[in-house]
Amino acid sequence: MEPLFATVSSKGQIVIPARLRESLGIEAGTRVRFREEAGELVLSPVTEQAARHILDELCGMTAGGYSMADDLARERNAEDERPGW
């Protein structure tokens, strides 16, 4: 695909070329995600599928990590084992 260009307005707004909007299913009201990648700005439509992917990535970040729920369970078990409770 040949490069497409847009000009940033004084308010920081741009118009996404129609050809890209159509091919990516971007229409009025579509949420988009911005990220910087290797010094470039990447814009992605946030579709239901993309949102699930983002959530999957976020959930995976905590796998095997520290769990406050485990600490709470240990504290409650220790309280249950104290005499007089």
C-alpha cells in the first residue's frame, strides 16, 4: 500500500483517510488505541476482538506474581487456628 498523509490541526486532530477507515472498519464512534512503537505512532481500532486481546495481555502480566488474595487467606487461616477465636 502506498503511504497516505494527513496534516495535524492546531488542536492535534487528524483525518484518517477514507480508504484506511473502510478497510479497518473505523466509523464514527469507533474507539482507537494509540501506542508508540520504535519511535512511530501506531493507531489501532478497538474492536471487541482487539479489546479481548488487550485484556488477555494484561491478565498474563500478573500470572505467577504476588497475590494479595493468598496473603489474606493465610491471615484468615492463622486467625482461625488461634486459641479462643
